[in-house]
Amino acid sequence: MKANTNIKAYNKLSDLYEDEKVGNSIMQDSDFTIHRMEIVHNKPIESPIFRANYFSFLLIKSGKSFYTIDDHQFRTKPHTLYFTNPGHLKSFGIEEVVTGFIITSSEEYLKEHIHNTVFDEFSFLLTEMVPPCFLDRKRFEELHHLAEQILEEQNKKSTLRHKIVSSLFMVFLLKVKEFLLEDDSFKVAYDRDSEIVNQFKKDLESIFRSKDLKNGVLQVAFFAEAQQLHPAYFSTVIKTKTGKSANRWIQDKILIEAQALLSKSSIPIKQIAYQLGYNEPTHFSKFFKKQTGLTPNQYRKQ
């Protein structure tokens, strides 16, 4: 990885490109993006180390490049698919101009536009680290054609644009899942710390799906105990591997769930607070305002 003593984290692809000058400037007005690689990266370049708080999918049709996740470096070749999820230390390099597509999505987008239990259907999205997948021509062309369709619809002015794009993206995810299930050579590169992080993410998803928060707001110790680990060790692993503390992961998850319930349901705010583990609704309101600058009621009325 290119040396960098000031590692930044980015919530948007456009901010990464603007700050680090690793690609041509792009416009981004939503939590979902799709771009042609040859347009955003039209010359050789090497990025510094960074963290991305979004999911990335790349389809490499031609060209030479490499990318690094944590301590692992992978090289790409024609007909490569690879994806990464939030939290990792990353860098990339383009040696010969790459053609293909880059697609990014936030967790919020996946929950709102794909399904609120998206990680049940697409559990591979939680995988801690996935090597590049080298597809045969037929499989690659299927995904490439879908990406072409998504980009075409994304650029239209239709009032149904967002629904069409999200529907096509769901098909894209289903095809990726299908290819991974069919590919006997597909292997996940695990180490013990990665297993701890992956299990933590699954446990975090599971506890919110089951709505089993009767014992109050979630604490780091709960997740450490679930893996029979000392809380201090568990916290160190999560922070080192993802760049975010376990407590920050929990708070971010509570916030995402709260925003979804406020915007997509008519459940009373007091009940939402109880559902998220807050015995005192005022504590939930204070937490929400600290995170967003708005009270739950103000957020709901937007």
C-alpha cells in the first residue's frame, strides 16, 4: 500500500475522488452510484490507503489493475468481478486503463431499496473478505449487460427511475449470488480476526431482525460474550480490522434502524424507542438528535 499516515474514511465515492485525486470528479446525489471505469479512471494511478463506508462492486472488462484489502493484495484481469464491504483498509492501482463498471451502495440504500432484510438473501455481502472472481465470458457478459441497463436507467429523467434502477440492481445481486454458489473454486480468505468481525456483523443483523432487545440498549460485552471473548480483546479486533469501534458499529446500526422505522412506518416514537432497547424514550430522542441534529419527530416530518 502507498504510505499514508493520515488514513481517511469516506462515505461517498465522490468525496474519495475529490479529496485523494484518484479519479476524475463525479457527481453524486444519492447513496447508489454507477460509473464506467474508463471514464472515472482514464490514466494509470495509485491510491493512498483509505477506508470506504460503502459497498463496492467492480466489473473489469479489460486493463490491468490491483487492489489491496488490509494485508492482502489481489490482481485483476479481464472478466474480473470483485466486491468489498465497509470498514476495510483499502488501496488500488491502475497500471493500464481499465474498462468496465464500478457500482457503489450504502447499507441504507440496500435496506430501503432492495429489502430491509437484504443480508438474509445476500449474506455474501457480510463476508469479511472476498478474493476477485474470474468469470467465464458468458457470466461476465450477463453482469456487464445488467450494468449497462442500470447506467442507462440511472441517466434517465423518468419518475420511475429509482424503482427501475433498484430492481435491476437486485437482479445484479441475484446473479452474483448465483455465480458464487455455482463456482466450486470460490473460496473465502479467512483469518481468526476476520471470523470474529464477520460473526459480529451477523450477530448485529440477527438481533435487530429478531427484535430481541428487551434487555436494554445493546452493549459491546453482549457480542463479545456471544463469541466467548474478553470484551477488551473483542473491541480491539473490531477496531483494528474495521477502523470503527464495536460501540460505533452498534450505534450506527441503531441509527439506521431508527431512521427506517421513522420514515417507513407510523409506529409511535415511544414504541420505536422501546423496540430499539431504550427503556426511556427521552434517552432515545437525545441519542437520535446527537447523531442527526434532528429530533425523531423532526426527522419523521421531513
